[in-house]
Amino acid sequence: MSAPLITFRNLDKWYGAQQVLEQVKLSLYSGQCILLAGENGSGKTTLLKILAGLETPTRAEVEYADTTQPWKTAVRRYRREVIYLHQTPYLFNGTVASNVAYGLRFTGLNREQQQQALARGLVWANLTEQAKRPAHTLSGGIRQRVAFTRAWVLSPKILLLDEPIANMDDASRKQTCDLLGRMKSEGMSIVITSHDAQPFETLADVRFQLENNQLRPCELHSTARESV
Amino acid sequence: MKKICWGTGLLMWLFTSFVQAAPLRLATTTSTDNSGLMRELLPYFEAKTGYKVHVIAVGTGQALRLGRDGNVDVVLVHAPKAELQFVEAGYGINRRQVMSNDFVFVGPKHDPAGLRRLRDSVQALQRIAATQSLFISRGDDSGTHKKERLLWEKLSQKSDPAWYREAGQGMGRTLQIAGELDAYTLTDRGTWLVFRKRLPLELLVEGDPRLHNPYGIIAVNPKRHPHVNHQGALALIDWITSDEGKHLIREFKLEGRPLFVPIETTD
Amino acid sequence: MDGLLGTTQQALQLLLTGNPELWTIVGVSFSVSLKAIIFTTPVALVLAFVLAYLDFPGNRLLLSVFNSLLSVPTVVVGLLLYLLLSRQGPFGDLKLLFTQTAMVVAQMILCFPILVALGHAAMQAADQRAWETARTLGAPPWYAMLTVLYEVRFALITAVLTGFGRIISEVGASMMVGGNIMGFTRNITTAIALETSKGEFVQGVALGLVLLLLAFLLNFLLGYFQGKGKLLA
């Protein structure tokens, strides 16, 4: 296991006088899946959003591409490699295809290349037949798949998922875990929050618990590599 | 390509209204404008000189105010005293008398104050006051209103709100109100001719020399407002007092009758 | 004297025979109001977005200012602008009084608060996740803003239609700063005011009919877009 993709250190978050995260330290490795457990309201979503660059920590240091910088400067560089997925994914007005293709226009690819990337994504997630369906007609399971594909086509190095299988039936859960497994084997670093650890036993390599504002490594059932 | 054409067209349309040749701005009174004289006359002037005239019709007071503030280039009103004060104060120059018409008293057919065929306007007001008949005044400091007040000054009786109402509006509206309320009012002949078909009122008093209504045109003083279109103002003043202007004024008819008498002498 | 029916008949005739004076007046109305709404909408919507998504001191205050400006009488705006644009006023040198430009400015002032207030309400109702999703997928802030605007587009269209409705039917401001000059600054509403003051009801009714038709159309569109907005919520 080589060097981490990115490491966050001394991460604090205060909301006014209330502290939510205290001295969090986390390293993310390529091809590794981290399970972040903790009660509702423990700050899992906040941590994830900070990792994604969607929320600002009170302070944090980031080690990325061989330099250590304060979060404010580092985020501009690393945020391109990270994609955050909401618990219930938000799909834009439009079709499956237009949603999946949304982020492609910022990648610098030309029109044709974008079309190809879109086609590849649809094949990867088995969505080619649904490409023209309007987003607001889709049910939960497919919405999740569309959201995943929308992220996958952008080849992010890091994927952050907030409660990805809450409120899902068993079939959809299996589908989701399959997709996540494939993404992991393609080299993505995945962080999942879930209050139920059981479905992710095979997928997760490492488990952390967020308790009393602090991140604590935990035991998983299988032997785990612990982050440094 | 199509988008560019539409876009350019839209941009041009958006901004063309901001690019305009300087018009000649004339402030005049609503009654003058309502008579239709300006509409008849100005095209001749415009064709001859190439100026485009913008007519802003407001009450006399406001017209003079517009001139004083330099918001217009030339004013045409019918309030001799106010006009002279205007020139004396230095707001306007080159005043000329243009034309005249007259005022008349109108009122309900059954004529409770008994004005019919009187020739004395002051006597008419006396009778209105004596019988406490409803009278609608312009109440807006217009030429008509000033004339009316001048006449009241010659009376010992005072007007009383019980039967004296101030409309605060233009002549047309005031006539309408008088018609609705079966009241008397003082009006210029021009507006009366335009409106009389629609009103249940009748012309009752006319011909008193005191009801004479002269119109004057004044250029806004360029020394006070250097930006005004002074050339245009002078051109209009010269033209309207020229033979051609006088001829057109004389020939102007309202409801088949000539309305204005051009003034032959120049001030 | 003509009754209501007779006047309306004559009015319809006037309209249908393409009376040029009448249609010039209608043209001025549309020219002025369309320009006002076109110039105001982008700025107002961006401001509404900033007010909804950015927290800064005075944010709430600014919003309540706009909300209270919603019902300012049009004559007041007209009078204020008149005093500003008059030769005696601070902006007299711009020579804008009694021009269509002045009317456009007046109407921009009138519809701006509406667009900001209603636009803001639309943004507030927008899903927070929309912005976050756009950003995490790589959109720069300005593009993410456009995405959010598109997501609530029906509510925004409603705001624009409402603003347009207010300005096309206003008379106070147009009259004061426009001067009601025929062929130039005389629009539907100032013409109606003038014609009725002259007792010429036929033209007034004709113009009124145009305005009524427009009001129906706007209301219909409003209902249509509001319905669509609800469907996609």
C-alpha cells in the first residue's frame, strides 16, 4: 500500500460556540473503502462535506501532492478529485443522459469525447436503455445508479457517500454494493457513512467511529489495514 | 449564425431609443393641446424647418415651471400676467403675442342663476353667488383659473365651499364634472366646442371683453439654460407669428367654426 | 351620448382597422416595458441568488427593504425620478426627462423589487442539494448558479411575468417622466388617462381592451407556469 492520496490533519469544526469535530485526522488511499460509523447527528455529514470542499472547517491542514497547506488553499486544488453524493441523490431537470453528462462539460473534453464518455458511463451502469427517461419519473434504485454514474464518468479519485443504502430494499442494496465494489477495484478511494455497518462488511477495509466529535478507528470483522 | 443575427438585432433595438436627434420641446396648456391646433399647425412647421416638435401638455403653472427649470425650450400659454412676470424674472425672452380666443360661461339648461344672455361676466358671477348655484372651478392655477380668480376679485361676495368646488384638473375633466353635477363653470371656447356634444350644458354668457383670452409664446432664456434648443425656439416663434402661421391659425376650425384670432401686432 | 356598448363597438372597429395612432401607442408600451424587464431581470435574479445563498451582514435588512418597495406607488417613483432628471436636478445633464429612456428607468425601478423578492422566494424554495451537486460535479460557482436558476425556472418565469404585469399597466411613473408625448412617450396607460380626460372614451376603451387582453394572457401564462413548477417540485 503506497502513499495516501490525501491526508487531513488537525481538522476542527465549530458552529458558533458548539464544536462538532475535534482534531480529526484521516488519510485516504486509492482502492480503499472506509466505513464511517456514528449516530445520527454525530457530524458524519459535516465531515464528509468538508472533505468534499462543500463546507469550510474552522481549521484544517491538508497534505496533498507532496505539500502540506491550510485547507483554504488546498481545497482549490484537490476538490476536482473528490465527488460527494447525497443520501438521497438530487437529479437535475432533464433526462438520465443529461444528468450523467452534467459534469463532463467542465472536464475540457470536446463534444465528441463527452458523448463517448457518456456512452461508456451508460454501459457501465446498464442504463443505456433508460437514457432518454425524464429524471423525475425514476424510482429510488435507479436514481442512485444515475447519481453514481454521473460521478463515475468524471473519474474522481475519491468518492464520498452519505448513507448510500438507507431506505433501500435488499435488491437495490446489493446492486449498490456491487457498483461500489467495481469502483473500488478501479482504484477509487471510497468513504461511506452508515449507521448500519453490516451490509458493508465485505466492502469496507477500514472502519472509523465518530463519537464525541472525535474520529476513532475500530475493529472490523475481517483483518483491517489501519491508516497511519 | 441565426443566433448572431437575432442577438445583434435585439441589442440594436434595446439601445436605439437612447440615440435620438434633439427635438424641440414645447410646453403648452392642456386646453391648447386639446383644441387640436398644435396638431394641425406643427406638421407645417416641421416640414419647413426640419425640427421635430415634442409637445408636452400640462397646466399653465406647470408649463411655466418647465420653462423656468429649463426642461423645455419654449412655452405657449394664455396667462398674460404670469407671462410678463416670467420674462421679468429672466426666465424667458423674446415673448410674442400669438393669438387669442375667449372664455365663456356654461351651465345647466334650466339655468337656476339666470345667466342666459348676460354680457357681463362679473354680473354672472354675482348671480351665481347670490343664488348659491353650484360652480366648478379649475382650481389648478391654469390660465382659465387665473382669469376666473381675476373676475372674482371684482366682486364683493366671496365664493363659498358650499357651492364652489375646485376640480384641480384640466378643462375637459372640469366640464365633465360640471355636466355630471349640473353646475356652472368658466371654460375657454375651444374646449367647449370640443365637448359640448357630450354634455348636458349650454353656453350662457359670452362676449364680455374681460373674457378675452390672449396666448403668448416665450423662448426659454438661453443665458439661464445654455443647453436649450434656442435656435429651434426662435424658429418656432418667428414662424407662428409669420404670415403663414397667422394664416393657418385663422383657418383652423373646430366644429366648423374658427376658434383663434391671430394677433396682428408684434410685441 | 354613446352608451358602453356603442363605445365598445367603435373601439373594436378602431382596433381592427389597424388605426396607426392606436398601434403606435401600443408599440410604445411594449417597447418601454419589454426593455425595462429585459434589463432588470438578469441583475435582479443574480442579486436574489446572492441574497439566498450568501450570508453577509445586512442580508436580511436588504431583503426587507426590497419587500417593502414592492408596494411603492408608481406616482411616487415617477415624482422622485422627475426631480432627479429635471434640469434643476442632479442628473439633469443627462437630458433624460420626457424620453422613453426615462420611462424605461422608471419601470426598471418599479419591477426590480418584485423580481428580487419573488426570485429570492424561488431560490429559497430550491433544493439545497442542487447547488451542492452542481459544485461537487465540477461546476464553477457562476455555472452552478445558472443550474440552480434553471431548476427553479418556472418560479422565476412567474416572477418575471408578475413584474411585467405591474409595469405594463402602470401610469403614474410613465406620465411624470415621459410627458405623454404623442408618438414618443405616450403609452397605453397615459393615453387612456389623456383620452378620458378629454372625454374621448372610444380610444380609451380600445386601448383598455388591448390591456385587458394582455392581462388575461399574462394571467393564463402565470397559471400555466405555476402549475408546471408545482409538478416538478
